Amino acid sequence: MTQKTLTMMTLNNIIDQIRTNSDLDLTHILNDLDTDDYNRDMNNITNNCMYYTPDSLNNIYTRDLLNNTQNNFSLLSLNCQSLKTHWDAFSSMLHQAGTSGFLPDVIGLTEVFKIPSHLCFDINGYKPLITKTRPDVHDNRGGVGMYIKEGITSDSRPDLSIFIPHVIETMFVEVINPTSNKPTIVGSIYRPNSPLLQILRCF
């Protein structure tokens, strides 16, 4: 059997899974939403997401948090392209931010890659890293992860966490937002740059 045949068989299996697996149908999730609550929450969101360099991240605390917004619930999303490879740079960036008094409540990571079981990537002040990576032992790339600050109540949400390797890789948790004391859904989402996506768009 040729590699091309194996690839097409794998692709066909993924397509069948998407077509037939009710867990991958997001309509039931949307139908369960309280529309009024959803619209109210969406209206309260300020369009405040932007890219930061490590230097500008280091200035967030003095520029924003000291400007009477100390109670903000903060999220950081980072594509680390192998946490193992870039651990020193990542931990250094967090240390810099921490010296200014700012550390995000939740850190979402994409492309964490597989992490050897003997390695520890704990961060002071955060719960242990949670990850979801590709099940194929020979496929080390992709995957998502999340750090949540100690003291924040959190529960995993596997009902929302769709994970189809090379297509969409996600992890969702429900946390109690410390600024409002209300449940908040937080997700780390990675859309791989995969040729499978181009083919799936045809279906």
C-alpha cells in the first residue's frame, strides 16, 4: 500500500468522523445558549485584543492596571511552537511581566508539541500545565495547553473541546471569573495550517 493511499484513507476517516459524530456538531451547543445572556455578554466585551511584544507586555501593568483597572480579568494567548524548545524565552517573558506586577489569570498556548513525561514546566503562582496533544506517538507537533492561576476555580469542558488533529485542536475550561464571581468559558484554539483543511472545505 502506497503512502498516498494511506493518506487518502486517513483523510476519508476524518471526513466521515466530522460528518457523523454528533459531538462535533456545534448546533446543540448554540441551541443551549441563553440568547439574552449571550447578547448581553457579547455587548459588554470591549474590543481590546491585540498583539504585544515582550517589551510592550511588560508595560501593561503600569499603563492599564494602575489606571483604576486593577480588577480586570486578563488572558494571554501565545503560539509557542514547542514549549520545550522555547521554555527559557517563555519563562523569561513571564518573569519580566511579573516584576511589573502583571501576570495573566489564564495563559492559553498553541503548538505546545508533545512534552516528555520526565520534564516539568510548572510556573510559580499557576496550577500545573494542562495540555491536549495529538494521539499519534509519531506526530509531535500541534496541540494546545493552558495555565490557570492558583486560587481560580476551574473545570475542564470536554463537551466543548473538539480535537481533530491537523484540522482543529481546542481545549476549553470553565473558570470562576475572580472579578465578577461568575462562570466564564475560556478556550485555547489552534487551527493548523494543514492541506487537509483545503480538502475539507469541499465537503
